[in-house]
Amino acid sequence: MRDSGVAMVGETASNRRAPNGVAAPPPQEGAAEQADKEVMCVPRLRPSPNAEHVPERYDEVEQLEYPAAMYSIMEQYLPSNLLKAPREKKIEILERICAKYRPNGDRTRRHRVYRERIRLTYKPLHEELSALNPEQFFVQSFRNAIDDGSAEAFRKIMKYQSSGLFAFDMFEPRFCSLIMDEVEHFENWAQEAKFKVMRPNTMNNYGAVLDDIGMEEMLDQLMREYITPMSSVLFPNVGGASLDSHHGFVVEYSMDRDLELGFHVDDSEVTLNVCLGKDFGGGQLFFRGVRCEMHVNGEARSDEVLDYSHVPGRAILHAGRHRHGAKEITSGQRTNLILWCRSSEFRELTKYQRDFSSWCGECLTWKKERRRKLSNVKPQPASAV
Ligand SMILES: [Zn+2]
């Protein structure tokens, strides 16, 4: 899958940003670097096989990416705590490890085949989701603000606003239901057809990529016509005015699915995260300040420690490099639509930069410190000879 990276915060910072993926607080990802990021979230294999362990057989598993025998052999190299893990889990881990060694061209090809198979065999439940219909999708207050386009109009619709976080009502309840129904329909179809679903990123075990099930054009239009006007004003320093590609997906949390999401940064310049529903307890997002890749593991200042509680239909917009995670859900089910918006121009321009003080909290601190030191160096009076 082209866009599956998330950079975990707390991992090595040696992974470079890539133009395409999700990452956990270290940063973001792209095609070449994507595979590396994916591997960041998986355990290391043992240097030698566990000879006493009798590996499972994988012959009858459908849609394996590699020959079944390879899984049995590699299983003996898994850390001991994973030897008794469910077979599906072992397959997932082993495939992630192997992804590191697969050429990007192969990944792209695989994804193209995957999408084509869905296009030819999956019949969407709600065809209407393939075309953007502002009146049906968005609440009036949001449409009015976009039509106006001014900073003042955006300020007026904010329900929550704090250092780089902006939350506002966006989706009509019916649209939220349509998306959730469609994803459930897709999951049921995949289960019946024994079709292996590619998950949205390396950190979510449930959910679906909306771009894969017929919504790519609709979401692209949503980004260009409804997010860019806002992000141009709210996120001018991180490429918010030049968004040109996206990765759109749905994530699902419940007691029997994913419970939480670890601390990470997205593979995006700007992320739109909209809660679709339904009833749930817990699951707040926690934010810990915006950081460049070099500073992704640094401490957060007290004023950067922010929690945000989801409200169905309400969107939160933040920089992709705003470090965050999701707390454990305590009841019910929470489904969110996430749109990672990317700017190739911004990525190209920042490739060789070292100072990101216009948006990285720590770069800014260092810059201020340097200025302070310089201003403390008093010029020496010229002495008479
Ligand atoms: Zn920095």
C-alpha cells in the first residue's frame, strides 16, 4: 500500500521523512522511506532460530505475500513472547519485516492490483459517496465559512482552538452514517470474499482506506476546495497553501478492536480528523507540540500538553508533525475519518533545511537562546594604545 506509514515518537530519528505515509513521533514517511517506517513498529528477529519451537504451517492461508514455507522458517526467529501469538498476528509481523527489503516499485504494483481487484469485484453500498455533494456532506456553518474564506470567518466557527489545533463542526450526521455503513459493508464483503484488507497505516489493525473503495476523487476535491482554503490561512508555515495529494481513511476503535493509538506524527503536512460516531467513552486525543524530525523525541513544554475530546461530526485540523496519540476507548465504538493532506512543494523546499523555527517548538527555543546569548555579549570598548 502506498500510504501506510506512521512514525512512532520515541523511535530512532534516523528514518527520513518520506513523501507518502503515517509515522509515530518521529515523523513522517514516503514511498522509499515508508517501508523503513513500517518496520519501526515491529519487533526485531532473533539472531538465531529457536530450535525447540515447532512452527505453524501456513499452506492453507489465502493471500499470503510470500511462499508459505518462508513464514514457517521465519517464525522460529521471532522473539519468544510472540511464538504463541495468533497466526494472523505472526503473518502480519513477518510481512512487515519483509516489506523493508521489497523494492518500492513492487509495493506500488501490489497496491495497484489490490485496488483494481476491489474496483472489479466490490459493489459500493452508497454510490453517492464517490462524488462530493457539499449540501449533503457539510453543515451550513462550515460551508459559509469556506465561501467567505477569511480568517475572521474561520475564527467564528471554531469550537475549540489552542496552539495549532482547530476544531469545528463539519459533517452532517447523515454523511457520517453513510461513511460508517460503507466501511462496514466493505468489511463484510471482504470477510465473505476472503479478501485481505490493507489497513490504513502501520498503527491501526482495523479500518479501511477510503481511496481504495472509490472515494479518492471525492476526497481530493474535499482537500482542494474545502481544506486548502482553511489550511492556507491556519497553517501557512507547514505547506498548508500548497496541498497536492492525500491519503484518506477510516479508523475504528472499540473494546474488541483497536483500543488506543500510540504517540506518533502523521505522514502529512496537515491532518483533518473528523469523528463520525457512534457512542463511546474515552478515546481522547492527546497532543504534545509540533516538532521537526530532529526534535521529535524532545520533551513537551507544559503549554503544549493538550487533550481533545471527540464530538461526532466535529473535525480537528492540525499539522501532521503535531505529536499526538489517542487514549484508550473505555466503552462503545469510535470511528474517525482521517485525511492526511500533503504538499510535495513543502517537502522539497524543506529537504535540506536545518532550522524549522517557524513551526518546530524546539527549533524556536534554540533560536531564542542563541539570540539571547548573542545580545549578552557586550561589545568591548576600543582601548587606547
Ligand atoms: Zn526542530
